[in-house]
Amino acid sequence: MLIGQCDGIEIHLKEEIIYMNFLVLRRAISNCSANGRLCDNLEGIVNHQSCEPSGHDRKVLKSIVKTLFDYLKLVCEKYGLSPEKKHLFTL
């Protein structure tokens, strides 16, 4: 569900995920553990709350996936997003 749009950014909310789509080209630097870097082709940012009920316990995350990129890929594929062009905002 689109919940807002401002300054070339769309903000969406679905179930446990909030994500932003960049509608205009942006240069971004990210320290995302999965694929963070300086980039020019970032389509947006994803914030998924799957760890929220467990108090951000990393053991729970490790039982789901082996790497953070696998986690990002799992989340993005569930919601039809491109993991290569999204950065994970928080875990």
C-alpha cells in the first residue's frame, strides 16, 4: 500500500515491511551489511521487521538464513522487490 510520496520518493507499507522507492536517480552511500556501498543505481531502501518479536536476537535470524544478503533476498523476493538494487535499512 502506498502511504506517501515526497521529493521523488514513494513510501510503501505491506505486512511486516516498509520500503521506499526512489523515483529519481540518487547517489547513496549505505553501510548495509548485505550489500552496502556507494552506488548510483539504488532503487530504494527496505526495512523489514521479522526480528522485532524476538528483540532483535541474531540467533533467530541465523536460523532463517546463512548471510545477510540471503535475508535481504528472501525479504525482497517475498514482496516482489529487487535485492540487488535495494539496501536493508535495519534488522
